[in-house]
Amino acid sequence: MITTIIFWMCALSILYIYIGYPLIIKLIAISSKNIEPNKLYEPQVSILIAAFNEEKDIKATIQNKIDLNYPNSKLEIIVVSDESTDATDTIVESFSNADVPVKLVRQVPRQGKTSGLNLIVPQAKGEILVFSDANSIYEANALQHLVANFTDSKVGYVTGKMIYVNEDGSMVGDGCSAYMKYENMIRASETKVGSVIGVDGGIDAMRSELYQQLNADQLPDFVQPLKVVEQGYKVAYEANAILTEHVVSDSDQEYRMRVRVGLRAIWALHDMRVLLNPFRFKLFSLQLISHKLLRYLAFIPLVAVFFLNIILFPENILYKFLMLFQCVFYGLSFIGYKLKTRPDNPVFFTLPYYFSLLNIASAHAFIRYLKKEKQIIWKPRVG
């Protein structure tokens, strides 16, 4: 009896995390008001880029920001080089005579992205701070769409829409793209309800007066939006502000990245645990618990359901069917893993594989959290 109860509690929690919460937040959003952006709003903007050994991408990224449909006189670009050892600094300095001011700040010794942003934010002149990755390419009107949301005085942070460009049709790429579509669908609903839970980091903007200095180990594109909510402002999602990035096609790199992000996100939830109090932060707390905390811990009910199903297998045909479903699902995931280097794998391999990769990475990150490990620096797109 106890085994049956625990099994169904775990099974229902899985359904809630991946299906229930998205449906509930979508239903709540139906009767909620949209933010009404004013596209004529053109505040002073500082685009901030943290870079470490980005000689391959930094030139295209800076040129992309200069070419945006936004007044050059209201734009500046500041790049913090985290003690780069390649040609990154030289490339940035080559833009010294560009139509938009481009400033290089070198961080020595190497201290990671968060410390780099802490270093350059006080030097930024913009009313709005925009955070870009060193390989982030914006569509021409992306910045205009981002800042338009700040005409709403309640909005303190805005995140755009990331689209992964998958050139080779790789396994991880397809799964990652599907995952982002799923996330963006949830964010669109969360914006109507109040605040988005989780942002992309490569195309984010916030009011400069709301920026708070973070500890070096804190994940800026997770903690900073939470800090904004803590100050009483909203975090919005702008689907028309589009960023394209080439997806990581190597599964080992993708896995290391997911473990790193998961570890830093779990620590962020630990540091900002005051926001998990629904008596104080109401719906936002329930969103944060449902969208992030339970998502990162989903591996626990997934493992429990599998092993409890083995115990309950003789009970009736329902448990036999559920066991068969799980075996087929994880079997497809394993086949996807074995065929991960092939460029033409169908979606029924890619989705189970990427789903499993995410949850195994979350489990790995949680174990590292329990061991009190933290990760401050890393190699971009390697881990």
C-alpha cells in the first residue's frame, strides 16, 4: 500500500513538473494583461559582453551590435576580457574608431563572468544594461524590442528569445532546440501572469539602477532577475527580441555545460531561498518552485517511479504497461546516445536522449551541491 502511494505521488509529480505546471500557468495567463511595449522608447543603452578566449566569435558579435537598428549616439559596448590569452583583446581594440564606442576592460587575474560584470557595470553609462554572450548574434530589431518593455514602470528585467542554429542536425542540437521551444512557450505565459522564471543570459536587459553586485560563484543570469523580483519589479519575456546561437553539437560539452549551469542554479536557489516563501512572494514563489526547484530535482521521482514500478509490476496490467513505456523510452534514449554522432536521427531518439541528458546532468549537479562544490570559471562551450 505504501509502495503504491509513493509510486503515484512520484508519477503525478513528474506529470506536474513537465505538463501540469505549463498548462496551469497557460490557463492563468488567459485572463492576464499583456505588457504594452512602446517601440519609440530609445534610452541610453550599454551592451556588456564577458569574454574569455573568444577570438573566433568576438569580432562578429561586436559588429552585430554596432549594426543593430538603434541610434549609435545612444549605444555603447563594453567588453570585459577575463585574462584572455588569445587575440580577443586585440580584436576588441580594433573597434576603437567604430561608430559606436567600444571599450575593452581586462580582468586580471581571471575571476569568471560574474566578477567581470561586477567590474564593468559601474563604468556603464546606460539607463539600460544589456547582457550579451561573446557568440550571441541579435536580429536587427532585437534591441529595440527589448528596451520597449521598460516603458512599463513595473518591468525591471527583460529577456529575449534564443533560437539555436543547428547546422549539422546533430542529436544534441535537435533536442536542445526542442527544449528551448518548450521553455519559451512557458515564458510567454509567465510574462502575462507576472514574472518569467529563468532567462537566457545571451539577450537580457535590466534597469541599471537595479543591478546588484553578486558573489563570484553566483550565476548572473539566474540570480540577477531574482534580485529584481526581490526589489518589487517584474521580469518579462520578449519573443520579438531574437538571438541566434550555434548549438553545442558535442554531447560531452553539452553535458558539462548542463552540469555547470545546474550546479550554479541550485546554489542560486539556495542563496535566494527567501523567494521560495509563498506567504511573502505568493504566485512567484509557486512558479519558482514549480519551474526551477522541482525541475532540477525531477531525477528523484523519475528514479523512484522506475524502481517502484519493478516492485509493482506483478500487481496488474497498468503497472506492466507503465514498465513497458519506461523501458521503451529509456531504450530509445540509449539508442540515441549510441547514435549521437549521426546527423540524421529522428525526433523519437533525440527527445528521449536529451531529456535523459538533462536529468542525469541535474543529478550530477545536485550531488556536487551536496558536496558543497562551486564552479566560478570555465571554458566557453567546453564546460
